[in-house]
Amino acid sequence: MAEEIKADKSMDLKGLPCPMPVVKISKGIKDVAVGEVVMCETSDPGALADFPAWAKTSGNEILQTVQEGNTVKFYIKRKV
Amino acid sequence: MDEQTRQDLLKLFESKLNQAMRLYLETCSRCGVCTQACHVYASMPQAKYIAAYRAEIVRRIYKKYFKKQGELMPSLGESKSLTDMALTELYEAAYSCTGCRRCMVYCPFGIDTQMIMSIAKLLLVGAHAEPEILTMLADTSIAKGESLDIFREGFLASVKNLEAQVVEKWKAEAGETVIPVDKEGADLLYVALAGAHSIIPAAAVFNAAKENWTLSFFEAVNFGAFVGDPSRTKLILNRIVGEALRLKVKEVCICECGTAFRVMKQLSGKQPFKVSSVTEVHARYLREGRIKLDKSRNPEPVTYHDPCQIARNAGIIDEPRYILKHLVQDYRELAPEPIYNWCCGGGGGLVALGEDTLDFRMKSAKVKAEQIKKTGAKTVCTACENCHTQLSDLSAHYQLGTEVKFLTSMVADSLVK
């Protein structure tokens, strides 16, 4: 099992309506400094596609994705 | 604003000037009929929220640069220069309009203010002055279309996790795939939103109706349309069109998302598949006896909010009422004529802008809250994610005591063998 990454900020995005998970992470990542990590937890099946696509367009990096049942944790490093 | 930017923006303006647009820009007689038609003005009576006022900002720029009168005698022609100040006014006009087109059905000339606002939105995109969240969401959707291989396995695993919840609503037959994905030769491609709530109940109903269906990899919503960017709108749309063609489906069924349905229905062009809303499909299943519903599960008074993009702007009005006739015991209309129903106040990208627009959305939809309260309904159901979010916010803000539900969820929860 991969070692859990230490996050500088955590966000609970479970159960939010479309497109709030991506909107919230897009704003939330600006609360940490470049190089720091945000952990966010979602329950959207589409998040597994949305978050990598958002990271690609925004220039941030998903360090780790952890699927646990119906929830997914993303560890995202602010790069820009 | 420098001259080059102005010229670039005027080229964008000109790209929108088809025959219908010119008619809308040249016809207004300022009769004022549209004044009370706008839910924003009816809730917050200020001149800037009159539909004709919003359109007039665009109209005056049109007169200045595209009519001889504005060019030769600008002071007489009520023309307006395209400046940074004008862009600020265009922003306020475009993002205080939800594109519901209620003003259009009242206008004696049928002037489409939403279409005029599409010029305002395009100019804002051209000037990089649009809400950046909407462009970011549109670009995320486009990136998904370009990177299917990256998320394919994760998406499939995630969908697999939902199967037990689908089976709770409708037991799967032996050998049946509960949520088929990427199934070539399926009759129907269902395009959902990212959330489980958009997939689970719909899957249960498709399985109950024994539909030969498959779930799309892509989410239905088109943020390119919200932000008013035709290029991005097309790129997002093309992902679904490409998938439908690859799988050779006969029908693309759009989930409960008003803009997604209108864009797919009206902008996908001539294709070898038909486009339906999930509400149309459920009404069809009922008519054909493919599903049956138990009314006794819904004894409380229920009203239905017509999403503007599905009803007024795309004509799906009878189908939800046909479903409700089979679904609930005490149905109450919000408006005597659904085509004149008030907008929920969340369209045009306002809900997607989240908390930034919450105060405006609540104040500008006071008339909607009052309309719901008058019905005495305990449940408001609807067929659009934006409307659902906005109506839930309204219920909390105005303490309406109503529960907001998706029509598809109510159908799935009332299925009988």
C-alpha cells in the first residue's frame, strides 16, 4: 500500500452537485502555497475523469489517487 | 481598450450577425412588455434588469459600428462605443440574465434577448473578461475528450462501485450488466453528469424497461454554452457525438441537465441518431407499458418546475406531466401555462459560479419562491441539475419547507414489477 501523503489542506467535496467539486478544488488550491498539497475527497464517479482533466488544464499535479469504496481521495500539489 | 482589441471584438460581434440577430437588434419598439416578464426585474425592480435595457447595451454598440447612422451621426443614433466601460455593462447584463427566454414569449416581436446576450458573452470571452471559472470548467471538459485513455479504467471501476445501489432500486436479471459502458451496438447512449445521483436512478429505470443501453464516458453539461463560447461549445459537444457514432447507437439520451439537452438537441446537426431527454424516454416507457409506477408511494402534494432549457426553449412540456400523472397522487401546477413559468434563477452559468452568485440568485428569484409557496406542495421535482441546486438553495433561503427531487429519482423509487 502506498504511503499516505501529508496534506497541507483537506477538502470534503462528497455529495456536491455538478460542477461544484471541480469549482471548489479550483478555488481551494489557491489557499495553499505553490509546492504545497491539498487532499480532497469526492464521491462523484466522474471525479476520476474530471480531476485529472482539471489538473492538466490548470497546470497542477495529482500526486496520488486513492479509491476507497464509493469515495476517491486526490492528493494534489499546487504547481502554479 | 486599444484599437486592435476593439477591432478583434467587433469581428466577433459581426460573426453573430445572422438575419435573425439583425432582426432582433433592429426591431425593439420599447413597448415595455418585457419589463415584468423578467424574474430578476419582478424580484428587484431596477431598470438595468429590464430585458430591453440589457439588449439596448448591445444594440447601441451595433448601431455605432454596423449601421450608417451610428457611423455618421453617432450623437443622434443613440450609439455606444465599445470601451472597457461598455464591457463592464455587458458583463452585468449578460450575467444577470439566465437565458430563460420568458421575455421572448411576452415580446410582441419575439425578440430573443438570450440570443442578444450571446453577443455580450462572446465579446467578454474575446476580451478575456468572462467568469474564469466557466472557461476553466469548459477547458476541463475538453481535456477529458482528449485524454479518454487516462481516466478510462478509473471511471469503469468507479461505475462498477455503483452497481449495488442500482440493484437496490431494480433487481438485475441473470447475466445482465447493471451499468453497461462502451457497449457497441447499444440502442441508447445515456449521457449523465459526474455525480452518482445522475447515474443510479437512470440505470435502474433503463434496466426495468429492458433497454439496450450504454453509459457515456463523458458528462453531459456544456460549460462552453454557459460561457457563450461557440468554439468550446462545439468541442465539448463533439466528444459525445463522436462516442455516439463510434458505438453506432440509435438514440442519445441526455440526463437531467437543461443546457446539455438543448445544446445536444439544437446544435449537434444532422446525425444518424436521435436526441432525447431522459424525461421523454421515461414518458415513452410508460406509454409503451415497459415500466409501471406506484402512485401510492407519493401521496404528498407535488409540483413540477419546468427547466427553461428543456421546456420553454426545447418544447418538453407534456412529457413530464404524463409521467407525473402516473407517479403522484396530488399534482399541483406552478403556473396555469407552463410556457410562462418563472425561471428558477439559476441558469446561464449562475449556479456553476456557486457562492459568488448566491446572494444575487436568492434575491432575483423571490418571485419563484413565492410561486412555489402558493402551491402548498411539499415536494418540488424538476429535471435539471442547475434548477435542482437553485431550488434547493431557494427552499433553504426562503424557508419554504419543500424537498427538491429529481423527476428521474422519483420514477426510479416508484418502479413496480
